Amino acid sequence: MTDALSRSYYGRPVLKRPTWAALDIAGYLFLGGLAGASSTLAGVASARGRDRLAAPLRVGAAGAIGMSLVALVHDLGRPARFVNMLRVLKPTSPMSVGSWLLAGYAPLAFTAAGAALTGDRVPALRRLARFAGAGAGLIGPAVASYTAVLVADTAVPAWHEGYRELPVVFVGSAASAAGGLGLLSAPLDEVGPARRVGIVGGLVELVASRVMRRRMGIAAEAYEQGRVGVLVRLSERLILTGAVAALVGRRSRPVSALAGGSLLAGSACLRFGVFHAGVRSAEDPRYVVDSQRERAERERARWERRMSAGTQGTQEG
Amino acid sequence: MATPARSLLSSVRGAGDPASDTGWEDHPPRVGFFTDTSICIGCKACEVSCKEWNGVPDDGYSFTGMSFDNSVGLGADTWRHVSFVEQRGPDAGGVRWLMSSDVCKHCTDAACLDVCPTGALVRTELGTVVVQPDVCNGCGYCVPACPFGVIDQRRGDGRVWKCTLCYDRLEVGAEPACAKACPTDSIQFGPLEELRVRADRRVAELHDAGVADARLYGRDPGDGVGGAGAFFLLLDAPEVYGLPPDPVATTRDLASMWRRAALAAGGLLAGIVVLGMGGSR
Ligand code: SF4
């Protein structure tokens, strides 16, 4: 059976390798999530008067989204035509939806960061900044989660087969990164929200990515073997270390900072792991062919079960 | 070319008439290719004529050692590709040759077109899928979206390229260059409905002649891409030719993906609000 399943044309890939550069796009998956969740966390923090937590998060969000925009434009085959992204709005294209999301989010994030940097000294700017901060905080979660659809909406087995869980993985990863940034930059007496968000986000990220791989079938191998496997396991260790350190380091600035750094690094490794697992699964025809065979088998089994249930139903009736 | 309002909903599936689903009214019948690989002789006239007519740059002068195949697969610079499979078999010399000319499938549910963020990929009035090079910004999203690994980015140029089904030739009533050049009529061009009837007849003929492995690939409007505009008669499993056995347009699951992403975003917002409320440390 396996023999028949593994046949291919001289071992050539069935799919085309994604043209995206890892640094640009995996980097964006990480930075976009970091920015989105940081804006939301900053919004909540400033609503509770924790400005020494909110300020670095706002600046971090703006920096992360700024770098994202540079990476996204840089990754285009024709960077000069980047405005074509806003030529139409297509709900069938996650990239189109994402472009509009970023077009709305980025200016708000920049404005909020600008106000945080000037310390709200200009009164006219203060109201604008409050509005911008709230807006960025509200759009932030969408910026953090849509990227899961962006990669899952492809034929790439290690991405598409995880489409059910990937949004949860990504928002967990975004929360742990934002929590990490807060832990790294805010004083101990205001860092509580970041600590909790970092810990819970990290756990969600860990559990959801395990569940995703368990349910994915053969494509999960792409996450587990070789250098991608090393990266994914490293990400899990970093996240776990970060979460534990955040939990026990409540009274220690250095331990809290270490926890923050570890959570950030773990989130980044996970995004790069997801990215490279996808590329691997696209390059190896086995993943494409076998996961399609697997799916066909599953569908046939389901159909047969329904058929036999149907016949029994008629016999009973 | 296409009217945008309805192309937004191109993943809402119609009755296998993609041109109407995209908003074309009073359009000509859908056209396509039927590639009958049982009579392909591997001459590569299709590859050459495609390159000549469309001005496609060279795809590297490489020697692969993969039988007679040195163009390796479809890509930005190879819009028709002839695969050569050598199998041990009962044929003369103990070798069975499988040759097949591959091409863009011009899917009914075309993932490349759905995911294209700029609208550079469009559905023509003939039901084909075409890239507008003056709009493409080289984002590369269609590349991993295509379940057949057809469309790709051209190095140095940055944009994506693939078979246009010779849109320019069709406009003046000529048939596509590859079909014109094919000496055995392995590549047949015409209205899709006619081709399907012809293909059904051909596969029945082969079955009667004892070729039990003959099968149609991409002909079924009920398959994962809603049926291909360019479909094939194969003599072995699709993966033997480098084709995916059961391709599905990824956008079929898109509604579910958006729902899950929205829920996740809502969860993130709620989670941060709740966790942000507690104590300061
Ligand atoms: S085969 Fe690929 S490139 Fe061609 S229409 Fe289908 S999805 Fe698009």
C-alpha cells in the first residue's frame, strides 16, 4: 500500500515551492502577531492607567508593524507595484483582506506610538491618540489571526491541513509574544497584565499546535522531522521556559525580563517552524500525494458509514 | 476584463459555467483542452510551439537524466510540459513508455484566481484563467495556492506566468499553438462540452480494447476543482505523471477558515481584556 502511495514523477514536487522568503514572510507572521496583540494589550493597560506598560507596547507594536510593511513590500516580485494590493477588496483573497486590515491598522498604531513617545504632552494630540490607540487595539486581534488564513488558504499540506487549529495557534503565539514584550519592557508594579497574557498565550500556543499536528495526518511529519523538527521543539521549550519563569519570577525584574525574552523567542521560532514545515511539505511529493489519498480514504469511510447507517435506518423503519 | 462585483464571489459555486459565475453575460461556450496521452508520441512540438508563439523565455539548458524530459515540469517559463515515464512492462522491449503533455488546468474553481489580491488573475469570457501581466505585482500567493503546481514566478521579472490557452489566438478564431502543432491530435482543443463527450467515447473504446488502466483525469465537474477546463486521458495513476491524485481548490474551505479566524480574534480580544483586568503584578 505505502509503495503505491509513494509513487511520484522522479521524486519531483507536485506543488510549486512558495516563492516567499522566510525572513520576510515568517518574520511577518511573527511581527504581525506581536504588533496586533501588543496594541490590544496596550489598550487595556492604558484604560486601567498602566501607562508604563502601555507605552512600550505601543512603540513595540508600531515598530513591529513598520518592519512588517517593509518585509511585505520587499517580498513582492514587483515592489514598485505594491499599491496594486489596494486595487480591489476580495474576500476570497486573505492577502487582499490583510492588505486592507494593515492599511487601517498601521496608521493607528503609528499615531498611538507617536503619542506614547511624546508622552502625551500635546493636548490636541491626546484625544487623537486615545482614539488611535483604541482603534489599533480593536483591529489588532484581526491582524494577529488573519495570517493563519493567509497560509492555510493554499494547497500546501502542512498549512492547509491545519486550517482548523491554525488561527488558535497564531493568536496564542501573538498573545505570548505581546506578553513577552510587556514583561521585557514594563516595570514590575505594572507588568501584571502582560505576565498573565504571556503565560496563557504561551499555553494556548503550545496546546493548540500539538492538537493541530495530531489531527493533521501525514503532513504533521513535516513539523517533526529534520531541522524543522529541531526548530519546533526549540520553540516549545522556549515557550514553556518563558511561561514558567513568568509565573515564578513575579518579584524579580531579571527573571521577568528573561521570561519575556523567552516567550518572544519561542513565538518567533514557532512561526518560522510553521513556515518551513509548509515549504517542506510542498517540496516533497509524498506529503501531497499521501495526504490526498488519506483524505479520500477518510471521505470514503465516512460515506460508507453513512450508507450503512442509512440502510439500517430503512430496515428498521 | 472581468467585472469585479461577481468575481468577488467566484468561490460561490455555480453550475460549472465559470464565465457566467464571474459576471460575463452572453458569453461564448467554455473552451478547453482534452489531452489524450494514449496517443502522445513525446515529440514536444507542443512545448516548442507554445514557447515560439507566446515568446516564453528559455527554461534553462539543463540535462536532467529524467528520460527524455529536460524541462522538468510546468513553470513560469514552461507552459506545456511533456513528461516521460519509463516502466517495466509487457510492451516491446519490456519497457512501457508513458508520455503526457501537461498544461494549466484552467480550473472551474481556480484557487490561483480566488487568492490573487490584485485582480491580476481573471476569468475570461471563454471560461479560461489568465494573468494580466500589467497588474501582477509578484506577491506570489497564487503559486502555493495552485493544487497542480502550475503557476510560478519568473526569475528576474518577479511576476507570475502560465498558460493563457492562447487567449490572443482564440480572439481571432485560431486554435491554441500547442493543439495546432500536435501531430497526433493528442492535444485537442474545443468547446469543453464537446471534448467531454469525445473523451468519454475514447475511454470506452480503450476499455473495450483491453486497456483497463485508461482513465479520465479532471473531467468530472464534481471533483475538487469543479472539473478542469484542460483534462486528460491517463494510462496510470495521476501521481505517476507528477499530477496530484485528488486535488481540491483550497478556497473551498475558506468560509470555514474565516469563521475560525474571526472566533480566534474574538477570543484574543476577550482574553486580553479579561487577563488585563486583574492585579498590577
Ligand atoms: S491549474 Fe493552477 S494555475 Fe491553472 S487555473 Fe487551476 S489553480 Fe490556476
